[in-house]
Amino acid sequence: MSTIQLPDDVAAALAAAAADREVSVDELAAETISARFGPVRRTLSFAAIGSSTTGRTAAEAEQLLEEGGFGIDSADR
């Protein structure tokens, strides 16, 4: 671990916040600095692919596909 120098007012605010959260000053400082400068969490933009925006249920979608003949071999007709 490294040592950092803080202005007195910042050190006092950090100590008060740590006491409020019932953690050590070191723990709160490490958590705060890690949150600011730690690895960036990325969201997966494709995670919602396939989600419905129409409000239809899967059962309704299945029924629409059946009615349209989707996936039915001509030999089954």
C-alpha cells in the first residue's frame, strides 16, 4: 500500500465518512479511489437482442408463426 497526503479538511471528511460507514479510513479511501480509477465496466450492447418491444408473449409469437405456416415442411401439409 502507498501513503498519500491529504489536506486537513479532506482527511477530516474522509475520517467522518469512514466512521459513519463503520469502516477504516484506509478501506474507504481504497474503495473510493478504486471506484474512480479502477477498471471500466462495460455493458454488452447485444445483451438485449431478441427482447420484445411489442408486449407480445412467447406463446403469442409462436401462434403467429404457426398461423403463417412458418417452419412447416410442404410434406407436412
